[in-house]
Amino acid sequence: MNRTAPRAGSDHQLLIQTLSSTSKSPLLTLARRIADAGCNLSDARVSAIGADSSLLLVASGAWDALAKLENALGKLARDEDMHLVHYRTQPREPDSHLLPYLVEVVSADRPGILVRIVEFFHRNRISIEQLNSMRYQAMQTGAEMFQAQITIGIPSDSHIATLRDDFLELCDSLNLDAIMDPVKF
């Protein structure tokens, strides 16, 4: 019988997501609760979107410390000014066969741009690791603009030059200004 060894003390993780108004961001409150429960804040993403704020946090620690944190989060979730979801998760396994690349796209704004880009990556078995996009008004002309920064994971068996050519051809057909370069850090 093949059994996996029990996980060590701090390998347990809890994913926490909140949505609230930016003026009432629970970041400090959550960071304190995580520390008070005896856990570590191992990963955090904070985004202001419109008048609201989104937090995505990963707390790690011993199973009993996470249970204590889950109890504290249950009390916080009753706050009417915040939406809070949490659940146990696993550490992400390193995927050394994926090459990290950064894609940047800028264009005049119109519906469907992001869908076409995401469809391209999906069709080519490319994982989207991180995506940030926004609309803005150009200072110089007042034109409505679209911008996206996407970190992708390209399978190492992919032919990068062909993939880049295909992506830039798509962008040309959509009249998008784009680059696709390896992540250098």
C-alpha cells in the first residue's frame, strides 16, 4: 500500500477572499487575525476596483491554527459591509515545464478584446497565471483606451517563435499594440 507522509506543521493553507468598499478595506484586520491565530500570511493580492477593494490572501500554518483562524473568519463574515469566503487549499506544485512570459496589450477600447486574447491562449494550451486589465481615457486625446498585462505559462515543448508570431498576427488583425517577452526575474 502506497501512503503519503503526513504534512508537516505549516503546510496547511487557507485561501481567503474578501470584497468590500475601498474605504473599509479589511486588510489590516485580516492580517492581525491571521497572526493572532498563529498563522503566516504567505501570499496576498490587493486590488482596488472602482469604489471597491478585493483581497485574496493565503494563510498557512498548522491545522489547529487554521481551525482557530477559520473560527475568527466566521465572525468577520457576518459584517454586512464585506463579503468573505474562505476554504482550505493545497500548496501549488511547481510546474517547471512552464516558461513564464509577460504579455502587454494596448489599444483603442472596444468590446471583446480580452475574450479574443484569452481564447488564443486557451487554444494553445497556455495557462494564464496573472491578468490585470483596465480601461482608461488617454490624457493627450481623450480616446477610450484598453490595457492588459498578462503573465502566462508556456509549455516548454512549444515553439516560442511560432507562438509569438501567431499571437502578434492575431493582435495585428485586431489592431492591438502588443509585446510578448520572457519574464526576467
